[in-house]
Amino acid sequence: MKPASRVDSIQEYYFSRKLKEVAKLNAEGKDIISLAIGSPDMPPSKQTIDKLCAVANEPDAHGYQPTSGLPELHSAMAGFYKRTYGVDLDAKTEVQPIIGSKEGIMYVTLAFCNPGDKVLIPDPGYPTYTAVNKLFGTQIVNYDLREDNGWQPDFDKLEKMDLSGVKVMWSNYPNMPTGGNARRETFERLVAFAKEHDILVVNDNPYSLILNEHPMSIMQVHGAKDCCIEFNSMSKSHNMPGWRVAMIVGNKNFISWMFKIQSNIENGTFRGIQLAAAEAFNTNTPEWHRENNIENYRRRRVIAEDIMKALGCTFDPKQVGMFLWGKIPDRYADVEDLTEAVLHKANVFITPGFIFGNNGKRYIRISLCAKDDKMKEALERIIKAGLE
């Protein structure tokens, strides 16, 4: 028996593979400090947890739920977009709850692309954009993001590319992994580019509330609904990564096409999670977010910058989000020469930038999702190991 050829087109997800190695090192007594993954270590609000528990205690709350999502969650998601970005959405037809961005990438690809169609994927970029498109047989066309351009698309270069057959363009602002912030000019040019070339632009937007003074959405641009979709998520903004609550927003036709795919793949999320998510959207004020997230991430960011400096890396202090992205010193021939030394000499796990694409090969990424004392200990270990 042989597997399908698509199995050979991708590798096991880097973090899935590397965390097995980290677990083995921990079993050997190494006590690895992980500064690699963006999984918030702080809890959701008390109201959110209380609502989950209350619904879970209802005897009739445990049956199948509609795949389309509860009306309460639709309304809460639309309200979040209105309060946060000033964007009006029809809660019934322009918002669709999903269980995560990975799943959303699959729904978009299946709904808009046939095998052989082209997709534009940023380099560096989220590895799942590439993996999912490989699985479904589309042609991947990378477009460069560069530090000297603020990690924004180079539209002059894009216009010179062969865009025939391109159906979808993936974008991600605020950007992961680079921390490049969303810009109104970039969103306006993305919308114009999409209209001119009849390309669907999908903006992945889970980081806009993390260490970012001016949250933005591509949907703020006039005409964006005609040619754009946006993902958003509760994982980062509401400390709910394990709950698997996210959303797709766009015009009703786009949403209906993707829902045909979604309805054949998944069932509705547990009622308690949906109603608790709605509670989080409706009750978590900007003050809650600032006190429970921003102040913690701001402190940790200072420590992460000290770690970058201790490793001899350079970084843009204006970047946003829950990671710090830095360029490695010239003395390292390869980024893994540095990250493997940090792992095995200092017992600290940080992310090598090559997993995000060719343009990430000279960079590392540090997560802010670890307690202050652990981040300080990581800094001390790195200094003690003489890795500066």
C-alpha cells in the first residue's frame, strides 16, 4: 500500500516535529524554555469561562449544533468588527464562524481554486498557506516581502509578474512572522490590485490587537467586500487558542461558496464554546484587553529585545504582534547554527525563520507567550552559554 502523492508534497509541520524533540529533551531532564510558539499563556476573561461552565451544566446543551453557527455568535462577531474597526457587516450573511485559520485556508482554496490555478503567497509567510495549496494541487507563486520595504508587498514588482491564472492572493497584516504593521496604503493598493486583476485577496488578521495602537481591517477600504475576504480569530486577542474560534468575513456570495465546503467537512462547535465566545466579544472591553494582555506583552517585549541583543541580532523596534523578529549576525552561516546552539547549549527553544520561506533564512522569531520569569531565565541561560 502506498500513500497518495500529496503526502510526499509536504512535510510534517515544523512545530509538530520539533516539539517531539523538545519533549524528549525534557524527558532527559533538560527543562527546555519554549519561546517558539504563539500560544497565549494567559486565560480568557472570567465571564467567558463562567459562561462556558454554565452552558456545559445545561443537560440539553450537548447535542450537534448547526454548522453555520449560533445567531448569538454571528451577532457578537459583527459587533466586534463594528467596535474595533468601524466596519459594518451583516451578521447573518457576511460573517461565518470557523474553528481556525488553518481550516479557513482550506475552505478558501477549495471554494475558489481548481487544481492548476495559481495562488500568490508571501515569502516569508505562514507555512500553512503553502502546505494547503500543495495538498490541493494549485500552483504556488511566491511574492517577496523585504525588510527594507517594511515587509509590505512590492506592488511595482507584482505588476511585472505573470498574473495569468492567479485566483487568490494571501496577505497577512499585521504580519506574522515579521511584525510588519498594517498600513492603510497597503490595504488600498491590495483592493485596487484585486479589482484590476480579478484576484481574490485574503487578509489574515489575528494580530491587530497585540501591541498595536491602531487596529485595522482591509474591510475598512471602500469596495473591499467586492474582492476581499478577511480572517480573524479569538486565539490571540481573547487568549483562547485552544477553544478554536475564528471567523471569515466577506460578501454574502463568497461566504455562501465557502460554507458549502465547510458544511460538508465539519459540524457545529459545542454550544458552550459558541456562547462563551459571544460573551467574550460582548464583555471584553478595551480596558480588559489592555490590563490582561497589552501590559504583559509590553513587559515581555522588553525582555525579548534583550534576548535579541544578547544573540547579536538586529530588529525593528516598531514591529507589532506577539513575536519579535530579528536578523542573525553574519558570523552564522545558517540560522539553525544559531537556533540549535540556543536549544542545546542554553536549553531555550526559539524559531528559525527559514520555516516561513526563503526570505526568512537569516532571521529568528521569539514568542512573547511565556511568563516573565521564564523569559528572564532564558536570557540568563543564553548569556551564561556565551552565545552573544
